[in-house]
Amino acid sequence: MKDLEREIYELECRHISPDVRISQEKLAEVLDDEFYEFGSSGGIILRSEYDGDHPLSPDHMELSDFKMHQLGEEAVLTTYRIKNKTTGRNTIRSSVWKKRPNGWKLFFHQGTVAAV
């Protein structure tokens, strides 16, 4: 893995880790101020919805088939699969990360339920 790809992979792993999912402060370090998500539940989630009591559960997830695609000097697209070890649900994921003055931030995320 190249340096940037490894950095983004580690950020994706951080984004799905239980300790970040239950911490408003840690989640705020990962998410861009303009973040939005098309959730695997079918809903659209805005950054402001993660302030206060955010709805993320501390599920244990396993990331596989990670790929990163450079969209420019300050944006990348990632695609990967998630096996939720807590619920048994499989999803395919995509994220857009943007480079900001304070580092790479998660700008957009989508989860889609997958059969396997």
C-alpha cells in the first residue's frame, strides 16, 4: 500500500471502530463539517445529526476488499466491504475523503446492504 492509501485505510478503520462510533468527540475528528451519508438503512444523515446523542451503535466490523481511487490532489474515493460481526449484516461501502487544512476528513459515505 502506498502512504496515502494506508493513511486513508487507517481513517476508514477508525471511522468504523466501536470507540469512535460511541464518542462524539472522536467522530468529530473524522467527519468533515459538510459530511452527509446515504445510510444502509435507506436514510440520509447529515453531519449535524451526529452532534449530541448520535445514533451509532458500537458494533464490531470487519473491513475487506479496500480500494482507493484518487479523484484529484485533495479528494479520494474509497470502496470496500463490511461484515458487521455484531449483527451479521454485510454491506458494500463507498466514501469520499477531502483534504482539509487539519487533515483528511470524511465528506460523504454510502452503505448498501449486500447479500454476501
